[in-house]
Amino acid sequence: MKVDLHLHTTASDGRLTPEEIVCSAAQRGINIIGITDHDSVDGIAPALAAVRAFSFLTIVPGVEINTDVPHGEAHILGYFVDYTNQELCSTLYRLRTSRERRALTMIAKLQALGKEIEWQQVRELAQGGSIGRPHIAQALLEKRYVTSLKEAFAKYIGRHGPAYVEREKVTPVEAVKLIIRAQGLPVLAHPADIPDFDKFLPKLIGAGLVGIEVWYNRYSSEVISRLKSIASKYNLIATGGSDYHGFGDSTETMLGEPAVPLWAVEQLFGLAGKKAEFRIELYH
């Protein structure tokens, strides 16, 4: 059983369409995938339509909501969300619209630095999806202002870069509560990347957080062990995924990696089944 519960499509800042993600997952023999676009659920319906061709593959409908914390960001994953929920969709639309305003301001800052990035180029890279910093990073790479996406963030558009712009903020607690109101299961994404995340974890649990992402990207065995201990301490579900965007960067974790144990997935599906049993059948 292969699982990847953290994937991005062209509905946000991924390079593959929902249909292409489904086909790629099927080709790699993956059995369960989570479609978790940034501030968007637009990729879920086409992914569910595409998965009908693969009887062994199950889609978990999800979302990844970007939020801010002191000295960094915290991303909240929502699994088994009702992706037609009006409040969820309208909130995500507002956040995506603010992303466009942010991107335009970042481009203006880059132009002032002598980096001639064009809005049309960034829009084409987004392929109609939610525009994010990775699209601007890709534009910088294509113009050869940087030699890698990582350099684009470090040098220009990262939190401390000269072209960085703050975005419209949603607090982690607000994101958790929004996901719950959309009948979803909120999980803290890549927690080891968040400074002192364990200090505000109890507040998120009080708001309804049910899990943390333990198996992620290139986390070492030591980090995974620490996160498993924290999950156990607070009786949280442990999840995992690649955070795959399809950029083709040599540093990107491939779709289907790291290996997420079946028992972790069973816990998530078990809790989802208790909340809304009909959904488990719907997405097979």
C-alpha cells in the first residue's frame, strides 16, 4: 500500500493538472493520494473524475491553508473536506484574490531591482490556478536571474528577501475551525519547519486539530521520531506526504515519497469514517 497525502496541482502552484497527478500516481503504483492545493479546492472534482479509470486508486479531497505565526508560517491541511461548502469556497477565493495582489506587488519590487519579470509570464506559469511565490520563482529561473528555485526564495522572495510582500492573513486557529465547519479533518503540515510549533500546538488542538504531518519531504529519522512522540503525547493522528509540486527540481521529493505506514492512514480514514461514513465510499 503506497500513500501520498500531500500533493499540489495546477489549481494552485503545482505544474501538473489534477488529471496528470492522478495518472502519475497510478503509474507509480500509489493507492491513496490527497489533493491538497494551496487555498484552493478547484482540483478535486477533476481529480475525482480522472480516478474512475483506476480502481486501485483512492482520492482524499483536501486543501492546504496558508497561515502566519510569529517568525514564520504554519500551513493547515484539511482532509475529507466538503469541497462544495460555501463558506470554505468563498474564504479560499478571497485568499486567492489577495495572492494576485501580492504577486503584482512582488513583481513590481523585482522590477525595481532590475529583474524584468512580467505579470503575463507568471499567469501563464500558474495555468489558471492560484498564483503563488513558486510561480514567481519559476519566472526568475526562466529569465536566468537565479540558477534554482531555492535561490529565488533565498535571494529575492523569501520572508527576508527584498521583494517579499506580506499576504492576507488567516490565523492557524481560524483555518482549523474553517476546515471543521467544512466537515474536514485539520492536520498541521510540515511542523518541523515551524519555529517552536509545539508552543502553540495545544491551542490548535483546543480548536479541533486532529493530526500532524510526521512523514514529510526529506525529514530525517530523528525528526520523524520526535514528531511521532509529539503526536503520541497529544493523541494526534500522524500523516505524511511528499508536498509534490512537479517542478522537476533535483531537490524535490518525488510523488509517493516518503513511505507513509498503513497504520497512520487507517487512523485518518477511521476518524473520517466516524465523522462521515458515506465519504469513504464516495472517493473510491
